Amino acid sequence: MRLDKYLKVSRIIKRRTVAKEAASKEKVMINQKLAKPSSEVKIGDLLTLYLGLKIITVKVTALEPNKDQFMYELISEEKRP
């Protein structure tokens, strides 16, 4: 699944255009590598997002939305220095 679509479907970022913009501005990494909006996301990947004053790291656990389940596992959420 494309990175921008995954961020929107998993509800990490509310809008796909915002997700695409974040990836275009080098604010998203997949497995410690800079990611483009069209990068492929697979189960087990670690996503690091630099959003505002927060750094969020999540692990991809699913590519399909399931009722009552998140599509990711929150690894860490910290404030930037």
C-alpha cells in the first residue's frame, strides 16, 4: 500500500493530501530511510513521523482496516528538543 494512503486509512494523519505533503517534505521515514508518498508500506515496517513538535514511531501491523483494531502499534511518541 502507498505510504500516503496508509497514513490516511490508519488515521495517523486525517487527510491524504496532508500525508502526501508530509512525505514530500521529508518528514516521514520508513525503516530509518526517507520515504516518498508513493513508497510501499509492508507489515512490520517502522514508520517515523516528524509532525510539529512531536516525533512519532509506529510499527505497521495491518494493511487492511479492521473494526475495533488499530492498523499500527505505537512504539514511541516524544517531543522534539
